[in-house]
Amino acid sequence: MPDQNLMEMPRLLISADRSSSGKTTIVAGMLAALTAKGYRVQPFKVGLDYIDPSYHSEITGRNARNIDGYLMDEEGIRDVFTHGCETGGKADVAIIEGVRGLYEGFDSFTDTGSTAQIAKILNCPVVLVINARSITRSAAALVKGYTSFDESINIAGVILNNIGNSRHAKKASEAIEHYTGIPVLGTIRRDNAMQISMRHLGLIPALEGRRRISDLDQRIGTIRDRVEEGVDIAEILKIANSAEPVEKPPKTMFTSRDIKGKRPKIGVALDEAFNFYYHDNIELLQLAGADLEYFSPVHDSKLPDVDGLYIGGGYPELFASQLQDNESLRREIRETSRSGMPIYAECGGLMYLTEKLTTGVKGKGTYHMAEMPEATTEMVGALPGHTLMGHIRVVSYNNGQIVKDAIIGKKGNTFRGHEFHHSEIRDIPEKTDFAIKLSRGIGIKGEWDGMTVENTLGSYAHLEGVSYREFARSFVDSILD
């Protein structure tokens, strides 16, 4: 009789020697190739990225999920993994895309927050993508170093990217297999077609890419073809099938609760300007008792009939003129906020709720995005302040505590989250209320985040619902109260 505490799930983790190795594109091609062959592929992304999972979902037709060893405990990681693999029909295989290099993590001496940590927790074989541009025998030294650095990591194969020609591929492959005994599963030639457009926070999100890139399907098809030509997909599946069963958590948090009376409706902003949402957050809001209705701050002239609003992150700075021109929706959101409706906004959503947004600001010795023109546009004005975009860069985990009862939790609750933005908010009145005090991170004003007016809360902190487990029920409860 099968052990009910274990799940049989073929799985493979694709990591790399460093960022910009090409693993994201190779994973996209692999997902497309396996999906085209009829496999139900469940994608995962290590770390807090929103954009790569949007392509994973687009390609596979299954909701990609993030797993992070700094934010989540082991039980939470296994919960997300097993739930994701079993939801929407059990997957045939799981493909996990790593973050940065295999061993990059929160600090110098542990694997916390790293791809390697996830490989250990999920007992998952690893395929290492090596950027082999201009190296042959040195590629073997790289692989040997990665395998000996932590021998508990099962590096089961290598894919060489940015290969110049067949001679280059032969020399590098022979050296790796001779000196390390690890098979080279494929080589990918240097090819400009193996690209999806980039932006300052990473790739263009899939939702926007679908609207902006007329040949997106063709580009993904080309990437799939190159991966199928260069990588032994059958061997990839063989390695995935070698993974031992994964242990299920003793208790899942993906359980629904009954709401007495009518279920509240939450309007979720979703368009090319706002699309940074963890699928866990969306699902957990539904399980907490809410129905969701999507709307577009760029295109819709009025809000749907809802009881609360959730405005996620994204690129409002790139659609600032369209957001400004949609004056009727901005006015309705401002009036809705003043009426006391619960509104939760993260990062891009926070920027949208401030009074105005200026792009193209040049800072002394700081980060500047050349593609951003200098312009100031009117935003919603539900929260005070003037958002300046373009002269700083914040990428960090953050830790915080709720210091006053708020729509996302009770006073005293603590969380681990992250922030990733190129903006700051100025001209904030001295008596402005903040619901979050950070012990790590930048926030809105010094150590303060979670700017609040009435029942509207905006923060730079991104929360993940499996890590901060009070989020979904607290937000729904704030509507029910």
C-alpha cells in the first residue's frame, strides 16, 4: 500500500553557474518541448521573481509557483510543491527553475535562500546550465568546483549554453565528462533568437509581452525548437524520473473555510501595468472566502462591483500617461478609499495610489534608467506623497512587524517579505500613519512601510501568502468586519 505521506513526482531543478547564464530561456524551451509532447508540466521558480513564472504559466497552461527558502520554512516549501503538483490534475513532471547561481543565497556561509537549499529540501536532481562562451576545458573546472563544493547536491547533468560551433561543443563536453564524470545533456548554440525582450526588472511580463510582441508565440516556438535540437529531452525525463518520492507536509494551508452569508468580492488590478502577483496569494484569498474580479486601471473606466481592492506590483511608470488619462477610474478609486473600503496595494500599486508620479529623475551617483523620459503625471491620490522614479535601485529581503491593527494583520504580527523597485516617495506629511515597522529593508520612509489612510494600505514590501500566513484571511476579514 502506498505511503500517504509521500508523493511520487518526477522532478528536475535547472540551475546555473551564475545569473545571465541563459537558464530562463532554456527552461522556457524545455517547458514548451515537454508540453508539446503531451506532458502535464508543473513549473516552479526559486526566489521571488514574478516575471519568469508568468512565462512558465503561459507556456504550460498551469499556474507557476514560487518557492523561497528564506521566506518559507521547509513545511511551507513542501506544501507549495505538493499542492502545485496535484492541483488542476496531477502533473506528470515538475520543472523547477533556480535563481542566480546554484549556491547564491541570503548570506556567505549557509545555503539559506539559495537554489541549493531547495534542491536539498525537495531531494531533487539538478541540471547545471553553464555559460560556455569562450571557455572549453575551463568549463570542466567550473563543473568540478560546483560538484565538490557541496557533495549532498546531486548534479546529474550539464547543459552548455552560448556555444560557438561544433568544435567548441566537442571540446567543452569532452573535458567535462572526462574530468567530472557528469554527462553533458545538451549544447545550445549562440543565437539571438534565444531571447525575449528585457527590461529594468527583468523580462517583459508575459501578459504585456502577449500584447506588445506580435510574434511571441513564434519566439517561444523558436526557443522550443533550439532546445529540442540541442538537449536530450529523453535523458532529461530519465533524470527527473530518478527522483525519490517527496514527503508531504503533515498539514496543508491550502484549505478552504466557509463564510457565513454572501462571499465578499475583491477587485484585483490586472493588466499590462499591474500583474505582479504570487499565485499562492490569489488562491489563498479565494480559499479564505473571497471571490475575485479582475479589472484594468489602464483600460476600464469604472470599478467592478466589489467590496475590496488588491492592486499588485508592475510597471505603472511605463503606462503613467494612460493611467493619468483614465481620470474616471482614478477618481472612483480615490472616493472608494475615502469611503473606507479596504484597499491593499504593493509597490507599483502603492505608486499608483500616491498623488503623482515623476519618471526619468536623475540622481547624483545613483541608478538611472536611460529609457525613462522626464515627465510628471497625476495618480490616484488615495495616499499622500510624490513618487520619483528612476534614480535608486532597491533589491532586498525585508523583515517587518505590524505595529497597528491593519487590513493585512493584527498588531504584533511579523513577516518576511521582499522589495524590488526603482522609486521612492517624497513629500509625505509628518503625521502620516504607517502600519509596518521594518527591522530589515528600506520601506517608504526610514524604517516605516505600509502607509495607511482610512482602510487603504500601500507598501513597498511584497508579501507571500505561504510565508506570511495571516495575509489572506486578515484581508478578507477586514472586508467582512
